[in-house]
Amino acid sequence: MSKVTRKYQVSVPKALADRFGIAPGDDLVWEEAGDALRVRIAEPRAAYALDDRERLRLFDAATKRQAARQAKRPLEPAASRGWTREQAYARDARTR
């Protein structure tokens, strides 16, 4: 059983969500069915769902592309600020 909140939100029971493949972020459509309500998933996610191997393959490929970009343009050392950390601490200690 679900309860409607003050914001008219309803929770889907976990058993039903698992049975029908409803996941967080899915859009649900509410329809009139005589004197009852019918709820259905707006668009199944199967069209763009990837298995773990495919996701890992894509992640590895993106990591290699990033490494190649960084190799072409290595980081340069930061410009000098004109003062050191120790000098900043010394200045702070003098002002107290």
C-alpha cells in the first residue's frame, strides 16, 4: 500500500518496482481506466540500457582518450606568486 504525500507524491512498492523493472528516474504515465487509475512506464529503458561489460569498455576507452589528450598537452608548473607559504604565515603571525 502507498500513501499520497502533501505534494501528491506516491511511492512504488519495491516488489512491484522489481517485478516491472521500474527504476529511479523512470517516467510513469497515469491514465484513467473507468473508475480506477492505471500506471505504466512511459518509455522502457531497455533501448539504451548497457550491460556491465559494455559500460566498462566505454569507460576504459574514455580513460585512454583522456590520457592521450593529457600526454599531448602536459601540465606546466604554476607561475610564481612572488611569495612562499612560509612568508604568508610569517605575515599573518605579525598581524595578530
